[in-house]
Amino acid sequence: MRAFGAFQRSSLLLRRRRANNEPYALVPSGSFCTDNGFETTSNGSSRVSIFDRHLKRKQRDRAAWLTRPNDSFVDAVAENLLDRLEDCRKTFPTALCLGGSLEAVRRLLRGRGGIEKLIMMDTSYDMLKLCKDAQQDAHNDNIETCFVVGDEEFLPLKESSLDLAISCLGLHWTNDLPGAMIQVSIFLLPD
């Protein structure tokens, strides 16, 4: 009831501003959710936490057991992503594939981009196992593949160690997408 009262007050204030032709302004209101959406880090600062990373990892574990081997939607997205590598004249000897549809990327890569070493990273061990088990079906025998369990928000990589970073339907669950992109840029070779 308290939240509804705050909503009514905000709505009334906005209607009053519209009637007087006043410019729009942010209207303070009460909280409409039980959690404030912030988590405190080890150094005492707070950051926005929209998605529960632990819960997302459990959901990815469960999804690994429910995933169909050749999903046409996932294959189409992975194929579009990998087609862009053919437009580049540069080769990418070391590539990182972040979360999402790892199995489809691995299966459909087919030597594109001049990739020699592929690092497959996901928060879910079961999803990586699914990708590793499907490796026999892939036509990428000459590509060295590593499987790493890691979080997209806290990448466990060495600075300037990658030529390419790709993600196929994997980064939309991150709480700090700009922070993840900054980390990726640090791990990319300077070019």
C-alpha cells in the first residue's frame, strides 16, 4: 500500500506540472521493490546488481541438459557472427569466445578468421562440458581449444593476450556490460 501511495503522489505531481506547462523533472518516489539492486564489493563500494550471477550459472547448468544439438535460431546467430570474420583481411590467431552459444560457434567456425587457438569460456561447467563433448563433430581439427570456467564480469586472462573476442548470445546477462567490454579491451592486443 505504501508503494501505491508513492506512485499516486508522483502521478499527481506530474499531472500538476503538465497543467502548468512546467518542464519535466525527475520525481522522487519510494522504492517499488524489496531489493535496492546494489551489491557491496570487497573494497566497500557498491555496484548495480541486476542479475544474480550464481542463479544465472545454475540456470545455464540446467540449460546445458535441455539444449538441442542443432537449434536453427542459435545456428543462424552464430553463422551471422562468424560470417563477419570473413569480411576481415586480418587473421586472429588467439580468440576468446565468451558464454552463450559456445557449441554452435565451435561447430560452425570452419577455419574462419585464421583462428589457431580458441578459448571457450562460460560460467557453467555443464555448458562447457556439452561443448567439449560435441567437439568430435566439429571440423576444426587444427584449432587448439581450451575450456575455461569463468565469469564474463571478472575475466581470468592475461593482459594483451588475445587477438579477438566474440560472444554469441552470452553478454546480455552481465550486470556491468561496459565494465566487461573494458576488460576485454585490456586483454586484446593493441591493434
